Amino acid sequence: MASIPADRSPESSLALLRDGYRFIGSRCDRHGGDIFQTRLLLRPTICLRGRDAAALFYDTDRFERAKATPMRVQRTLTGRGGVQGLDDAAHRARKEMLLSLMTPTALRRLGQLFDDEWQAHLSRWAGAGRVVLYPELGRMLTRAVCAWAGVPLPDAQVDRCAGDLHAMIGGGAAIGPGHWRGLLARRRGERWLAGLVDRTRSGAVPAPAGSALRVVAEHRDERGRALPRRIAAVELLNLLRPTVAVDRFVVFAALALHDHPEWRQRVRDDDAATERFVQEVRRYYPFFPAAAARVRRPFVWRGYHFPRGRRVLLDLYGTNHHPALWPEPERFRPERFDGGPPDPFALISQGGGDHATGHRCAGEWITIELMKRAVTNLTSRMRYDVPPQDLAVSLRRMPALPPSGFVITGVRRTA
């Protein structure tokens, strides 16, 4: 039996923060394969990348999610007790609840709410002179997803809510003040939504039938029990927070349109081209760097021994850029998706495998719907200029974003 190649450093947590999205890929290249082992946060960890590694990682007979995600990430980004950390019947029941919200009608309604927000902002942008797209999108998506979810959100609280959701998104990879902001935002958000769940259950808040608030408040787990109020709040945040995080993908779509202007006309004229463009944005640009699991029972894969309880990280960014899967992976080429839907273990920006039975993100369809709406707005319903600014995307920054937030000027509405 072969030994898994070992990283030279006795503890690699600082190297992970320093190297960012390239941490796993660069070391896989150094070892000449798609696997190595190291220590992260003082725990032995096996790191993987590639299509076969993704198929292995999402095998629920071999891996479990309980206690796999570092606690600092649970306390900021994902929440404790949410669907990401469940296994078996508990995971299936919780996932079924979330997937029940992803009907075509519900996705169209959320997309229309986002469109409405975009159109409402256009007039103000036209008179503003200079607009920073990223914070604007965060507020737009916060208002849209709360309306869609049945979560009351007064206008005066939109900025605070969007800021808290952004703090959770960035808190897991941050050190010091950024992490503390994520902790405080998580506590504030869970307290707010737990109280809202209580009032919904008592009838004090009339949540619309079929809304996320109503579905989560009334959900029964695999044993027929109502979710504890804090866990219900975590799952509501697992709908709100990832939807607001789509603002990063929309900024990357705007950046791709700027860097590849030939695609502006293509997506204006062809819905299929818009789909291909959106998928390539999701593949090409960095989003979430890696996913975590634990070995459920000992097994051997490709001659390597995986001991029970060992933490394993799957490189999402590195798999999306693996040259064996994606010819010329560092080139932006939407036409690579001409052949139809991507392999579920090759394009894994939001996880791999099957949505219903595995740990692929239930909100992936939301991401695609909102990105397509955004691309249509950017190319068919407005014109704008992109002044000189810092648009470099550093792979050391997690989560990644152009430093300028994507500034536009001279906004004007088109027919």
C-alpha cells in the first residue's frame, strides 16, 4: 500500500491563508498527482482534487459531514446544526425540505423580484455618476431574497442585514476583526430569525403558504419533530446568505463581459449562449475554495489508505481548473459548454454529485437563475462605462472579489 504524499510543513494553516485558492492545487502539482496530506488547524488532513476525487468525496458510504467543517467556519459561514453537517436520514429529510423550495415557479419568482430591484435601481444609478456594483448588488439581493422567503425586512434594516450576511460570508476565512464581525453577524442573524420562527409558529406573523419561512417553521425532521428554533434560523440563513453571495458571481459576470466584450452581443441574441456564459463564469472565477468531509470507515483508494475519522478537503477551485478536465483551463471559453449540461463531478463550484441524495448545494439553481437575469440586465437593459480601476482578482483573497467592487459610470437605461 502506497503512502499518501506528505506536505513538508508540520502545520499548513498559515500557508492556506497565504496561498488561498491555489493552496491545494499547487501542492498537488508539486507532488505530481491529485492527492497529498498535511496538517490544518492542528489536524491531519487529506487534500484531493479532480473528477475522480470528487466522485469519491461525494460517496456517502465512505464519507460523512458531521464534525468535518472547522468550527470557525460553522460559527460564521454555515451555522451549527445546518444541513451541511448532517448525514443519512437526517440529511435527506432536511435536503428534501430545501429542495421543495426550488420549483421552477419559485425560481422565476425570485428572478423577477431581482429584476424588479434592478430596474428600480437603474434610475438612481443614471443620476449617480459613479456606482460601485458589489454593494449595490448585495442590497438588491437581500431585499429580493427576503421578499421571496417571506421574511419581513423594513427598508431601514436592509443595509444592516446585507452587511451581516456579507460578514458571515467573509468571516470563515478571516483573521481578527473580520472573523469577529462574522461571529457577531451570525449571532445577530440567528437571534432575529429564531424570533421570527417563533412568531410564525404562534400565528403572530402570517407567513405566505409555500414561502421559505413557512416551510422551515413547519418542517418536521426524520423523527417527526419540529426543528429547534435556532436550527430553523440556521436553515433560513442557509437560504438568505448563499443567495446574497451570488453578488460575487454577478460582479465576475460583469468583469467577464468587460474583458470579453464579444460576448455582450452573443448573450443578447441567444438564451443558450447566456447559459454557457454563466456556466463558464462559475467555472473560471473563484467562489468557495474547498469542501470538507470525514472518512466514515477505513478504505483504500488507488492504493492509498484513508483511516476512519480523517478530515478530507476537496479542492473545488482546483477541480474547476484541472487541465485533464478543462482544456486551456486558464482561458475564459464559454463555448466549452456547447455539449450540454456539465459533468456533475467536473463543474463543482457549489459541490458535486446529485442534489437530492448528496451534498451538492440546493441553491445552485438559484445561482444560475439570478446570474442569467443579471447578464440580461447588464447587456440588454442598460449601458454603462467602466472607468480605470483595480479589477485584478487575487487568488489569495478568500472569498475573492476585485478590489474596486466593479465601478461603473454613465449608466443609462435602454429600451
